[in-house]
Amino acid sequence: MTPSLGTLLATVGLLAVSNCFMTYAWYGHLRTMADRPWWIAAAASWLIAAAEYAVMVPANRIGHAGGLSGAQLKVIQEVVTLAVFVPFMLLFLGERWRWDFLWALLCLLGAAFFIFRPDKG
């Protein structure tokens, strides 16, 4: 079954929202809780991650029910992860741009091409 545009948009949109939560859960404490013990940051991160799971699970279920394979869902997630993480890293964490980020994105887009092309075998 070929996924519809609505399925793709809903899946990508929800995965983007979930990834915003997860990126903040994993890396936000580096800036906002640097002066706190690690276990406080971990507890806060787990609470944020719960919100991430509440969005990510429906995203994957919608995508899978709509015809996306597990491999396709994973590659979408990786592309979304990089698309969310690079701006977060630059704007929130204040790290500097490197051209390797673009090359990494191009590699992930290559992975998306191969995972989404019609089966040739």
C-alpha cells in the first residue's frame, strides 16, 4: 500500500513535534540545568520524554497503518532528528555551524531515497 500525502504529513508533523520534546529532554539540560546535579536533570528529562512518547507512538502507528514500513518510519525519524537538532544546537546551545551538518543531511536524504524507492528486486 502506498501511503497517502495526508498520512505522510501527519506522520512527519507528529514526529517533528515529538523530536522537539526529545531533543530538549536529551540536550536542553546542558544549558538550563548545568548547575544542578545530574539526577535532577535526568528526572526532568524523563518527564519531558513522557510527552515525547505520547506524540511519537501515535505518529508511528498512523504511519504504519497508512502503509509506511518500519524502515521508512526510522529513516523519516532520522531526517527529522537532524532537521530539529541542528537549529537547536545552533540557536539554543550556541554551537557554531559546520558544513558537515549539510553533508550529513545529504547522506540521510540519500538513505530516504533508497528506502522509499519502489522495490527493484
